[in-house]
Amino acid sequence: METWHIVVKGRVQGVGYRVACAGQAGALGINGWVRNRRDGSVEVMAYGPPDRLEALCNWMRRGPPDAQVNALVALPGAGEFEDFDCLPTA
């Protein structure tokens, strides 16, 4: 199991990205959290098997239908999680 810190930029707020991301993470059996950031990006801390984390990143590059992702950065993260939560903007 690994933890990845993922940030996506583009038109990713106001398009249902967080809720869709949480649903995708749940479908993949990934735990962690997602939140909007004040700079307009979306941030994810994801905990799970590397192949499922890669599958989440692949989905995040597309996002929900109204999103337009311009950049995705995934780096090693920290923590182990038991659920996947939508957190308040930070």
C-alpha cells in the first residue's frame, strides 16, 4: 500500500470534480480525501495499492464531463486512511 499526494489544475472546481473523484476512489477501493484549494486546484491524498492509485490518476486526468484538466502532479504522500472523505476548501 502507498499514499500519493495528487494535485490537479484546470477547470476542476464548480464542475462536480470532488464528488466524482470520491466516487471513483470508492469504486477502486482507495481511501484518503479530496478537497478544493483556494488557488482553484483540487488536492487528493490517496491511500491504496499502486495499480489502483495509477487507475485513479488516469481517471483524474480526465475528470467528470464538465472538467478540463490542464495538469496533474502526483508525488509520494503521507498517512494511512480508512475512508475517503470530501474535506472543506483549504
